[in-house]
Amino acid sequence: MLPIRNGSSFSLLQQRLRGLIVCNFATKIRFLSEKAKSFSIFLQITEVLQMEIGAQKKR
């Protein structure tokens, strides 16, 4: 990747990036909500596993 020395091409790059960010914002939110769902499921699973381990230790 070459360093961009030209100011105008840099601002053009910024504009393109801003457009991409705006476009990807909705998908990112959707992606994050999916991650949050899977994370909460993961937390539930670990909770159940911890309870199971606790029950095993008590026996």
C-alpha cells in the first residue's frame, strides 16, 4: 500500500470511506445484534454448565 501524498485523493478516499461506513452501518448493527444473541445463548450455556459442574461436585 502506497502512502497517499496528494490531498485531493485523500479527501476522495475519506468520502468513499464515509459512504461505505454509512452503507455498512445497518449491516453492522444487524451483525452486532446477531453476535449479542449468540453471546447471550453462550452465557446461558455456560451458566447451565456451571450449575451442572456444581451438581456433580456435590454428589
